[in-house]
Amino acid sequence: MHSKTIAELAAGLKKGDFSSEELTKSFLQRIKQFDPELNSFITVSEDHALAQAKTADEVIAKGQVSALTGIPFAQKDIFCTNGIKTTCGSKMLDNFIAPYDSTVIHNFNQSGAVMVGKTNMDEFAMGSSNETSFYGGVKNPWDTSTVPGGSSGGSAAAVAARLVPASTGTDTGGSIRQPAALCGITGLKPTYGRVSRYGMIAFASSLDQAGTFTQTAEDSALMLNVMAGFDEKDSTSIEKDLPDYTANLNQDLKGLKIGLPKEYFGEGLDAGVAEKVEQAIDEYKKLGAEIVEVSLPNSSLSVPVYYVVAPAECSSNLSRFDGARFGYRCDDPKDLEDLYKRSRGEGFGAEVKRRIMVGAYALSAGYYDAYYLKAQKLRRMISEDFTKAFEQVDVIMGPSAPDTAFNIGEKSDDPISMYLSDIYTIAANLAGLPGMSLPAGFSNNLPVGLQIIANSFDESRLLNVAHQYQQVTNWHKQIPEAFA
Ligand code: GLN
């Protein structure tokens, strides 16, 4: 049962092959068996899940099923869940129980989905390896001496090990696509504004976007159908028609124009990764696609621009964690200043503090023009590179990450080398574009991800392009041996 996709499980539930309760129990059992080693969950919500499964079974018995009814999911611990702890991977929120559901969680609940738990993540979603979590690192199921990627490392590892059929993540600079690549699963980051950010703990508000981890592109479409849509509670959510994202999956790809940015295949790209990405592109040629070389001339600026913009926004967003309102509070504060200083000093981890300091510096009166304003101008130029490229091509392809999964501890003392893990993903966030990572083979027995970037709100095409590849390849069906 655990190797089935959402689509297959939904069909089984509908036919009565098994109940949601049975299904939920079997995944909870796998979590019990395997998660002590992987550490992909912060909270397992067993009672809540079994109650939801019971309700789902009643709905199914009445024949009122929707695509996700009765399917178990794991939710990244960045989405507020009413009555269930939401930590964002931080000591700061170790005691935080939200009094409301984020819109993403609300939408899953409305669809009859079952939440089995909340997944581990880098603290406040800052990281590329899941090593900054207050709850300890997550191991990559393909090789437990390596990282699963980050920041949504728990969500990615849980799907890769088939502890759940699918999960959610968030992607501010690559935190869905990079861990999806390192864990050999399918990851989707939608267009900025497509999925509501309400109740999703903010890291960098102009970049954060919720998305999915699944086995297949078809499953991503099923989840996006539930997650996407206008939300008046999020001022940057877009009021735009919501297509059925499964409607376009089977369109053939004859004449599709694929842009390959020359900047994505140069120095810094591991040879084994490059080879697999090129093989994937050959598959697309066989499917009738046409390859066009494009240029994204400002690509090399995306990491430095991101590391001004994202810390600036985080320094502002995280100022709400002050020990006074919610979250961690230091013992016996002497006065208000002591309360602020010690609560934040003790509640935040090293990477979060580093970002807050960089951000506060970049926004300070004397440096705003030199750093923040400059970064915003460059951000516009990076975005315009894509606008030009999409005048020539339908989608852009390249690697999701420069390398396969790296060893635990390998980059944790070297922030710059860690930051470069997102060199191919960050630009899509700066430009607000949707992107996916698909399993495209293995290099030294570790998964390689193919990245596909589409134009704004072109998720239907993105999913179609991904689905067609998965009709002619089997990489997305591979399960790490120890979890098969
Ligand atoms: N790795 C990047 C960072 O640390 C991206 C994180 C993310 O997308 N949440 O900021």
C-alpha cells in the first residue's frame, strides 16, 4: 500500500479495497517503524489522524468523495494547525499551539484529507540541509549519512521513504525543489501568490510560497487543486481563475520549446548531475520537444541578491518573537530589555541570528541604499531575464541543485557553500515563477533532480511537461532499498 500514489490510493478508497482508517494506520505504523532513524517528523498527530480518517470513511460511504478524501498527508511544521503544536523547527515556538488553521491546512481539511503529523524543517525555513532544526537533523533515506536537503527536509524524506504518500513544503529560495532533488521525489513550487500564505509562518514574505512533495506530477496537480486559490486573508494572494490542474496532463509535447540557460550548465555543476540532466533533456527531444539555448545573464547575482532581500525581510518578520506575546520567554527577566534580549538570544539558533543581523544591517539607515535598494534593482533585472527568455521558449530546464546529497556536517560550518546549494533555484523565487524538480536518475547511487521553470501562472503546462516525462521514465518510482 505504501508505494501507491495519491491517485491510486483514492481509487482504492473509492472501490472499497481499504478504508481510510486502515490506510492511515498503515502509514502511522511505518512512521513508528522508520522515523526514529530518519527524524522526519516533529509531531505525529495519531489521534487527530484517526479521527479524521473515521470522518473520511463516513464521507466515502456516502459517495461524496473528492480527490484527497481519506488520504494521509504530512504537513511542514511551518503551517499553523489549530490545537496542534506548530514549531517552525525552532526552540522559539517549541510551546506554540496556534488557535487557528492556516489556509493551506484549512483547504486540506475541507477536502477530507488526513493529517498524520508535522514535519521537521530548518529553523524558520532557513537552510539547505535541515541541520538548523531545534529538533535535530533529518537523514536522507537514500543514504542516512547524507542530508535530505532543506529547508523542507522532513517533508521530502518522509515521502522518499514512503512514510506518507505526499506532503507539503514551502520554497523561499529552493526549499521544495532542492530537497525534492536530493531525496529523489517530485517537488512543486507554484507561482508566488497562487497559494495563500495566511497562517504560514513568514520567513521572507515576498518570496515564500507553499507547494508539494509527491511521487508524481499527477499527484502534485491533485494537491495543487486543493491548495491554490484566492484568499482574502493574504494580501498578496492573486484573484485569478483556478484551472483544474489535472486537465492538461495528457497533452503531447510536440513542438514544446525548452530553453536551456547556458549559465545553468557551467562551472560548479557536478559532472554526474550534468549527465543525468542532459539525459532527461534527450527524453524530451524524443517526446517531440525543441531545444533552444537561452541566456539568463544576471543569474550569478541571484544568490547575493537573495542573501540581502531574504535576511532583510526575515529581520522584520521575526521581530514579532519578543518573549512578550507568544513563544519562548526567558526565565526571570529583569526588565523589558532583558526580556527581549534573553528571550531572542536563547530562543533563536545561530543561523536565524546570523540572518537577522545581516538583514537589520542591510536595512539600517546608512546602508539601505547600498544594499537593500541595490538588491531590489538587481532583482528586477533577474526577473526581466526570465521575461525575455519566455518570449522564446515555453519552459526552462536545468539542474535543481549543483550536486547530489552531501554528507551530514559537510557544509554546516560554511554558510557560503551551504547558500550555493540553491544557486539554480533562487532566481525563480526572485522572479515569482513556478518551478518543479523531478527525479531524473542517480549519480553515485544518489538521486539527481531535473528542474523545470515555467512562466507565471503556467502551472498547468509545467505539470503537463513533468507528467509526460514520468510516462516514459521510472525514476520517480524508485524507493530506497531500506524502506521498500
Ligand atoms: N536555502 C535557502 C535559505 O536558507 C532557501 C530556504 C527556503 O527556501 N526556505 O534561505
